Amino acid sequence: MSEQSRGTGRIRGTGSRRRKPTRRHRAKVIAAWTVAGVVVVGGAGLGYAYMALDGNLSSIDIDAKLGTDRPDDVDDGSQDILVLGSDSRSGDNGKYGQDEGAARSDTAMVVHVDKGHKSASVVSIPRDTLIERPACASDTTDETVPAEHRAMFNTAYEVGGPACAVKTVESMSGIRMDHYLEVDFTGFKKLIDELGGVEITTKTAIDDSKSHLDLEPGTHTLNGEESLGLVRTRKSVGDGSDLGRIQLQQAFIKALIDQTKSVGVFSSPNKLYGLADAATKAVTTDSGLGSVKKLTGFANGLKGLGADNVHMVTLPVEYDPADPNRVLPQEKAGRQVWAALKNDRPIPASATEKSAGDKGDADKVVE
């Protein structure tokens, strides 16, 4: 990656100077890579490398913390996965700065794969959504974290860890999460570079001083650092809020899924291993996916999915009248979204048409 002068510091389509992202922006990229990352792991066929790659994976047992007070486990072949991006700076992530208290989940997606594994629906939950957070077990102590009224969604992970985040989503949706995936942004940045970059076509110029991204209209192959800049961008999208940035991330996911489908990993063992190594280092899973064999078996069921088979929406929300920096779930529309996933049906367009999260206009920026 080329170094640019300290005077400009902008990421351009052919290189970048590494900047320290802000705490709020950093984790935005993480979940935006996860769906495609799982497809990479599954599609790669990792049988020969199980032993070597198992050591890369981290897993956590969240079932004991969740207990038995959960939605019913519907065994119809469909899958519901909570994908979180934490802003922790432990390990290799320390190069982006020091932790400021407990990590939060600044990006969250509920991924529903239909029972035939032919299509998927992805529901992004804005981190600033004010919710009724349920009481949940702490991941570090034997104590119970008390319930809270009008809590920001991303505090569930902060106060109780993965199990509390899962319990909160299950409380909101009435849907049992079959699996949990937490993604490391440094690892997935390396995955983008292993893939050889991701091709994005911009319809308008993007010039965002906060994300240090400067792209002219046209087609660009973005490396890992540049991709970080893209999914951190909000100034050039819609009203400049996090809601518009979510839409931009969703557009990036589709481009990444297409990219994983076009890479000829089978023709190059080194390419195959490099992708598998980067992908397995990037994720923390629940114990049900806690080995390369289990993760690959799960992901093999997803490798038939293409960008055209993945429908992405943002949980229907409206701005909080008491605080324009926060959003509230639209209860009736939200029930429509969750009911569609629970009944393995497509999410109706009417559920999101009046949502503040449907006005980011990312499709006017990238294709």
C-alpha cells in the first residue's frame, strides 16, 4: 500500500496512508464483510487444512448463559445467525488505538437463510436504536445484568457480552438464533487483500473527510484499507447519518459476495490456503461452529447464494423526538419484518417503506 503525504491523507482508488479510524467508525465494516466471508470459507473446501486452520478459530459457549428462556427452536432447515462486529482493540487490533472501556457491537445483522438455502434475508439493526434490554447473564461474572428501559442496542454486548447480545435480539425478534458470529475487522481487511480487492462502481464522487475516502465516479478495485474507508463513509450518502452508512455497507456486501464467486481459488492451493487462513482468523463463533469442520459444513450450505439471492434491509426505525441522534423501532413494521423471517417468507417491501433507515440512498452512490 502506498504512502501519501501527511498533508493529504486521503484514500484513493489505488492506495492509501493508514489512519486511525475513530472508535465509532471502526466496527462499522466488520459485519459488512461477514456474509461473504462465510461463503469464502464454505466455498473454499478446506478439508485438507482442518488441523492447521482449527488453531485459528476462537469459539464461545453461549448456551449456558442463555438458559432455557428462549424462543422455540424451529427445526425446518432454515438458519438464523446473529453477526456482530465488535470495536475491541485487543490483539492485532491494538494498532488502531487503545480500548476505551468495554467493547461494543457497533454493527449487528440478523442473517436468515431460508429452509432451502436458496436465498437469505439480512436485517441490519442500527446501533443507536433505543430498546428494552432484557436482564441477562454477564459473560465475565456470575451476576445478572439488570434490564434497562431505553437502552442503546449496542450496550447489550458492552454490559453482558455475546450471550446478552443474542438474548436482546431474541427478545426483540421472537426468533431463536441458531448461531453467533463475531468478526474481527483487521482479519477481514486482510481477507480483502487476499481476494485481490473488491470492485466497486461509484455513480457519483465520494469525498468524505471523516473516512478519508476520495473517489471519482467510475469503477475502482478497493484494497482492504480502502474498503474500510468506503464502509465508514456517510457524508456522501443520504442525510449523512449512520442509517445511510448501513445502506452503503449493504451495497458493499453484495459486491464482496460477487467477488468471492469470481475468484478462482481451486486453481491455486496457495490462494486457497491464504483465504482460509485469513477467514478463520477473522471470526469468533459459538461453540456449535467452533471447528473448521463444523464451520465449513455450515458454510457449504450457503455457497450457492449469490448477491441476487440476498435481500438486505434495515430494521424499520424513526428518529427519537427526544434525541435526533437516536432512533426508535417502528413497532408494527418491525413485527412484519420479524414475522417474515420467523415464517421463512420474504420481507415485504411495505415493512420498510416508511422507515428512516430506508432513506440512505446508497443506490444513488454505488452500484
